Amino acid sequence: MKVPVKIALSGVGNRALPKDPAKSNWMGWVELIKRSPHFELVGAHDVSPEAMQRLTGRGYLDPARTYRDLDHMLGEVECDAMLIANPAEYHAATIKSAIDRGLHLLVEKPLCNNLSEAGELVDLAEGRGLVLAVTQNWRCKDVGRLLHEAIQGGMLGRVGHIFFRYVRDRENPNYPAYLFAEEFPLLYAMGIHHLDLFRFILKDEYVSVSGQSFKPPWSLYQSDTGLNLFFRTQGNVAIMYSGTISSQNSLIPQESLVVEGEKGSLVNESQWLEPPLWFCPKGKKEKIDLSRGVEDVSVAGQYDVADQSLLENFYQALVNREQPICSGRDALHSLAALEAGRLACKQGGTVALDEIF
């Protein structure tokens, strides 16, 4: 494959190109591609003329290389790969079109909204020898990396359970209308990060989940915005996952994570998994900052560290056949956890993962 890799983009929303870069939590994929010596952005697709104006107005791409129609772009633009950052409901159709044209893929989470459809696409990509990677960026933030290293290095000994709490106010009437129509928005917008992170740091898979969902009277969403889930893993780790995106809180951290092991606890209180990460050894009165060597602990700095790692890893997967940080096959397990959690909340009782995946 020639270098730089020619990459096209489908979806020029806020994740790819922030509307207000000064206030954004990330640079965005367009800026990261521009800064990378390994990629060249050769085309972009989005149905929004405003999004395209941001892209061309800031000098990222010639207007002649922007497209309102995906098939039109794929028919005209010569490229090796595509980055998919459009809304999740369109992922499956976009992935299928790209695979049909032999393109390697880097896809924003979740891979797809539908587990069965996602499995078919992964099979199709693998059958064509194409790289299909998913941007599970909580794995690549410094706290995610340090959690993995600490647990897999034996710092905690045997892990017994994980407590996770998420409280966020996402009741913003200025957000795009489609967000308020999504089913179980907490699960698919943020749960995909958290449940994937637990799989990654434990190197373990879920076997069952039970749960309930809820929504407060002030919510703007059609679906329930909060849930309580209880997971068991193959290694018999218990995971308590509780959260809401209808909180009126603006004072305490959004995320609270406690991983309990026989030798102590790992603790992170943050907005979006930024440092510090504390180790609290059993029987000791002082905690240890495992993230003390991290240079940029800001929310934006941590997003950019993760996104740069994912983009560089995607390049290495294309050129040097390196294993993706999260392959499509790997991502299916996290998607199955979402599907099982959704079913547990809708049906009641316990859902076994092997019943659906």
C-alpha cells in the first residue's frame, strides 16, 4: 500500500470536525488526519451543507472533493480506506458500501446498532481480507491503559467486582433531534465505552446480565435515559453498572469507577476517564497515583491521545498487518453486551450472552 494512505470520510459531524474547536473536548478526525504523515484526506461525504461548509471554509478540503451522496463519492474518489463517523443508524449501510468497493475501515463506536447485522459485516470484511477497526477510545486513554497494565500485571490480585456510576446532564434541547429518538441512549452513546473498557482491562467476557431502566419526568428523550445493570463475567467478576443522562448535576464528576481486588482497589473519579488513577493498597492509609507520569491530564488532551493512538494503529494495521486495538470481531462482544443489557431492561430477568451471541 502506498504512503500516505488515501482516506475518505463519511460523516462530518462534531466528532470529525468540531463546530467550536476552542470549546471542544477533541481536535477531531479531520485535524488529526491533516497532522498525520501517514494519511491524506481525499474526499468527504455528509448530507449537511453546513458541515461541508465548515470543512471547506477552514481549508481542509477542496469543495470539489465533498459529496452529499455516498455512492457518488465512492464512484469518483480514489481511496484505500474510509473513516465512518456518521450517526450509528447509518453505519451498516455505509460499511457495506465501503466493503463492496474493497476499502479498509475505521468506524466510530458503536460498530452498528444491530448485532446480527454487525456480525454479517465483520464476516464480509474478513472474507475480503479488509481491516475493520472500531474506535473504542476509552481503551487508549491513559487511565484505560494504566488500568489494563495494573490488572494484567497482578497489582490487584484476583478481581472480585467493579462498581461504576455515571451521572450526566444530556438534556440539551439544542442537540440534534435524532438523539432524542434513540432507544436506550445512555447504553449506546456511553455504555459502549464503559462496557468495552471493562472487557479490555479484565481480558474477560460477559456471560449474563440483569437490569432495569428508568426515565425522570423532565426528560426530553423518548426512551429511558437511565439504567442499573448487573453483569457476571466468565471469570466470575461481578460488575455493577448504574447511570443516567438526565441528571441535573453539574458539580460532581460524571464517572466514578472502583475496581476491587484481593490486594486493593483502583479508583478513578473523572468526567471522561481522564487522570488521576489511584491505587489503594489493602491495609494501607495512603493511596498511590498510578498516573503521576501522564503529561496532559486534560479532557481534551486525553481524547486526542486516544484518537491519535487509534489512527496510528489503523495505519500500522494497513501497512504492517498489526492487530487493531479493537477489531470488528472484538467489537462484536461489546455490542453483544449492549444488546443483552437492552433485552434485560425490556424483558426483565436475566439474559445469558450465549443466547444472543
